[in-house]
Amino acid sequence: MKVYIMTDLEGVGGVVKQDLQTVSINPEYYRACEYLVEEVNAAVAGAFDAGATEVMVSDSHWQGFNIRMDLLDSRAACVTGSGRPSWMVGLEGFDAVVCIGLHAMSGTEGAVLDHTWDPDGWNNLWINGKLSGEFGLIAYMAGHYNIPVIFASGDDKLCLEAKTLVNSITVVETKKGLCRESAICYPLKQVRLKIKEGVFNALKNIKNVKTLKLESPVEMIVEYKNTRIVDGIKIINGRKLLNSKKIEYKGKDVTECFNLLF
């Protein structure tokens, strides 16, 4: 059994401040990255305890260079760095996707560090008419390869978002969001233990988790924060200008559509 772990930073336990903890110019960022790798290691341990034969971790926050390789469980491989050929590199052929440290979609009330993809550039994303966040993107990308997303961790709002889309998914709350940069953070050791147990149980229950599939063609609409961004996007085949802040992207499947976004 092969397990693919998608990671982000904003949903990790103990992370609440954008400028201090999620960008590398601040010393607190490096502490946040240690929190991240501990949660990833908990997920890796849970996967192997459940019978995994291979685990791949995708370092997916910002520039993709957040997980300290010297601290990562030595049983796991890791996709790291920017400029990679696709968002979920090497996903095809895996049996399950696990999400660690995710955040809720842009505009979610009371969510910690909510955004969708680019907090400075995007307002909203719709996938086949449904308002979606990054969890939705992951779930639909995995579904393209007939892979279920079986587990997600993040704040309480992210967990609700994930359960709404995949009601059979296992979730673990890392904190309870109060507002964008404030939360009740649960004890980190308890969170990591729950992640390990949650991933283990999710893999044992994998047959009962729904795999999300999108009908073809796939349409994504991005609402950008300002007209300057839209003015700089070239309108080519598969892209359609809807108004001064919205562009429609359309492809035969979710991977083709996703590639048109960039």
C-alpha cells in the first residue's frame, strides 16, 4: 500500500500568524516548520503501522522548501523545492492521499489563515460551479487517478470543509479558529498522537472512503483580487475572460484545467 502525504503550513498546530510563522524571513517560521515535520512524522508512522509499504511526502507550502530533511522520518521520500512539473508530483499509482496542515478556503468565517492558493492574488475558486478551496483541489486531483483522500488535519473550519466534501474522511483538529490570526491551540503532543492514530484508522477504513470524480469537461473559475492581475493573464484557448476580476478555465479533465491556471 502506497500513501501520498500532501502538506501545508497554515493548518499545523501552533501556527496562527501569517507574517511571523509562514514566511522564511522570520525566525518563528523555522519553529513552525519543526511543528510541521513532527505532524508529518506522526502521519508517516501511522501509515507504516497500518501496513504502508511506501510513503511519499509533498512539501507544498509556498516555495516547497519547509520540511527539514534531517528531521523527516527516514522511511519517507519527499518532493521538495519549487518549479516542479506538477502540483502533486508522482501521485499516479498511489493508493491513498493524506493531508497534513491544511487551511480552510478563502472567506471562511473564524478560520485560521484562510485563503485559496494565493492569499494576495485570489479571492475565490469555483470547480464545476462549486465554491472550493485547496482541499477540494487535492481531492479532485486525487480522484482523477481514482485515489481517495482518506485523512485531513487542520483547524476546525478546515475539518468541517473536508467532511462536507468527503463525509467518510477521517479528520483531526489541530486548533479551534477564533479569527484569521488567533486560535485555541491544542497540546502539540496530543495533536501528533491523534494524527498518528487517525491516519492508521483511516487506512484501515480505506474501502469506505468516497473517491471524488469530476465529469468532463472541467471548469474552474477564479475570482482575482484586482484587475491588475487579470490584465496580466494572457487569454488563450481554454481561458475565457468573464469580467474584470474573473477568468474561466476549461479543460477535458482536472489536470488539464489546473495546468491552465498558471
